[in-house]
Amino acid sequence: MNVALVVLDTLRKDAFDAHFDWLPGQRFENAYSTSHWTVPAHASLFAGKYASELGVYAGAQLLDCEEPVLAESFGEAGYATRAFSANVNVSRPFDFHRGFDQFEGSWRLEALSENVFDWDGFIAETREQGAERYLHALHEVLTGDCDMIPSLRRGALLKLRDLGWGKATRDDGATEALQFVRETDFGENEFLFVNLMEAHTPYAPPEEYRTVEPPELNGLRATLEGPEENPETILRAYDDSVRYLSDMYRAIFAELCAEFDYVITLSDHGEVLGEYDAWEHLCGLYPEVTRIPLCIWERKQDEPGDYQTDTTRNETVSLLDVHRTVLDVANIDGESRGRSLLEETAENAGEIEFLAEYHGLTNRHRIALARDGFDTEPLDGEMHGLIAPGYYGWEAPNGFHEVGEKEKPRERIESLVNELDRRVAEDDVTVSEAVEAQLHDLGYA
């Protein structure tokens, strides 16, 4: 049994509907994340509990929970476990490589190796020194204790990316992910995780997909004071990126169907694009952020091209249910708050309720925004959303908002929150300058 779990990071449900009509399988129309951003959402996906129970949230981003994660469970069951991540938040510095026999990454993650020259830090420190600074960098690479060939390759890739040259610099990892899938010799019992970042800022697809130039956008600052760019430009740039992601994932998906029995495709969260005067996904639990696409493809016959007939399912489901489902397709035991989506709609589906969690700002954002004179208090407290069939209600700095109707929703939120067995984790992990530079590039610092 081979199982692939693919996260199309930051993909909105409506954008998925518009550009992924080619993707076969069971489509879940009412799927929701447990959080509004990558780290806590992936923690829930990997370990089957709310991020607050795992101790993985804005102030504690290390995946150091006691609960086994998917890769560990698959490994203990005798599976080969592999991952390809284009997201610096889902990487070795934050322990998201736990349980994987092979953990590869895009050009962004290559910069995080301790043995590769810190080009990001060097560029930041020498930006005003002119072209000769690269001679100094070359001297450091040739005479220092870093790995010479990977360091030179990394520097060349960064420069080529700035110039827009070369296949390896076309995107945020989709090209490399496709190459990884094509070149990997998959066996009979495989678990594969992939994270693709093309729908995430900086909204910079290859030139042939651009109808506008990639905008400058910092979601938190844009939410607090308005975006500097034309909102229409931002929307078009996001759509350009999603169109490119769709085309690249079509090629990746075709390769996966030849090797895997199940391919589960979803997003970790969506994105707000001006709704509620908010931008990106770090600013709250808006439905455009918490509602996610989810599609489960299962090979019905032995022929790789015999795709499952498309079906649509309308019950309300959670990211936690994906965790349970991934274990169940491989008949692996494990604790999970979710239920298996391989089963028919549960008899009590009309009574099922889930939470979405917002844990405030990261220390990086809090410091940077306060330094620039922003009042961070509205965005720096806990907030929750309530997910139920036909209903979504969420707390926001300006009050409580609802889509649909439910009796006493705020009381239900309080009750569900009080039932959580929360884990208070240590302070946020200290990372290298290279990691900080990548986080800053993606709007996480």
C-alpha cells in the first residue's frame, strides 16, 4: 500500500474549484483547517490533535510533541517514509522531519543546511558594498569550512533566480518536486508527504503565467494599515500563481497515480484577499482562511491510469479527519481526534463540531510590528472558530461573526476550549540567520 499526502499550501477553496476541475477523486465541499497558518495546521495534520494540545503554536513552533506523527507511525509499520517540502516552516530546524527516512526540500530549504554558506545573511549584511562583495563571498566559500560545491551551487541559484534564468529558479519548489517524484524509486510500502508553496506569497509564478508583476505584500501590515499595492493587482497575482500550481500539480499527480494507491490532496489553510479589509492568512480565522480544499483519490484497478470516478461529499469535515484517514488507508492503529473519511457519512454527522484556533502573533512579528509603531494588541490574543454542519462562526478583533445559524455558538466555543488538554511548550526555537531570512521572505518574520 502506497499513500501520498500532498499539501497545496495557502490554496483557497474557491481558487481550487476554479483551477483544479481536472483533479479526480472524492471532493469534500465543506472541509476546514484547525488553524490559520502552516505550523499549527501541519502539527494537527501530522499528529491528529489540536495544536494547543500538541504545544505547537505561534510562540512554540517546534514539533516536539510526545504524540507520534504520521511518518513515525508509518515507519513503525514497516513503510518507507519520504518527504519533499518547499516550506521553511515545515523543515528540519522545526523538527518536521521527524520519522522520515528521506526528507528533501526546495532551493529554500537547501539554504538551511549548516554546511552551506549563509548566502542570505551575507547578502543582507553586504547589500551596499557593490559587486566586489561576491569576490569576498567566493573567498569565504573556498577557504571556509562549508561544503564548497553545494555552497557555490546555492549562490548561483540565488543569482539566477534574481535574474529570472534557469529551470531550477522558476518557482518555489514545484519544478524540483516533480523531479523528485520522477527520480525516486518508490517501493511497495511507501508513505510520501509533499508541501508545495506556489500559492503562497510572494505570488511570483514564471513569467509566462504573469498577468501582473508580483506585488509587494506584507499581510499583517496591510491588514493594519491597508495594502500599498492595488488590491486588484494582488488578486490577479494570486490567481496567476494558482494557475501555475494547477498545471505543475497536474504533472506531479500523474506521476503519483502511477506509483500510489491513495493520493490525498488538500490545503493547510486558505488566504484572505481583501475580504474584511484583511490580507494573507496570519490575521485571523476568516472563512476564506479556514475552509480548505480536500480531495481523496483511490486507485480502483491495477492500471495506473484507471482513475476513480469523481464524487462530491457535502458533510462537514476537519483536518483532523485527514489524519485519521491517512492511518486507516494503511490499517495503522493510532490515536486521533478525527474520524476516517473512508467510511460513509457518520450517523451523527449533523452533530459534529470542530474548533479552529488562533494563538496570536509570533515573537518575530510582535517585535517587528511594535518597532514600527503598530498597535499589535488586536491581533495578539487567542481567538477561536466554531465549525459545524451548515455553520461557521469566528471570533475577530471587532466581534463575533457567523455564516449560518447555530444556537449559543459562543457558549459552545467556550465549552470545547475548556475540554482541551492543553500543553504549554517552551519558548520559540532559536533559528539561524538563513532560516530567519527565508521566513522574512515568506512574510513570517
